[in-house]
Amino acid sequence: MTDNHSVLRLPDRSDDAVSLRDIPAPQVYTVRQVAGLLGLNLGMTYDLIRKGEIPAKRLGRRWLVPRESFHAWLLDMASAS
């Protein structure tokens, strides 16, 4: 009986291979992550980003929020209260 499924074989690890442990953690948040951190809905978060109230950078059609800028902004908001 023949099986129509093929087996994917991974290459042996060599000195040139990159491990997931070698890749640094992303230095940006997505808009969805920021919304979750702030407890806001996604639409409100996009509005605040477009208005420039939340620090963000546009990359093509995507908005990315630099972690350091976001945390500095958040600390500034907390100290202003």
C-alpha cells in the first residue's frame, strides 16, 4: 500500500544554521499588542496612532510601535497624571 504523504526532512544543523535563540526579540509592538496593553479597542488605538498621540512608525501599510518609544511615552503619561 503506497502512501501519498511525503515526509519533510530537515537539514542537519551546521555551524552556519541560525537558531531561534539567536534571533533577538522584536523591538516593536503591533497595533493589536498595544491595544491589548492599553486595554483599548483596535479602532481607538489606530485613531490615537494616526493622531500622533501614541508613538508609531508606518512601514508600508503597517503601523509598528517601537517598544522603547512606547514605554517612554507610557511613563511620561503616568508622570503627567
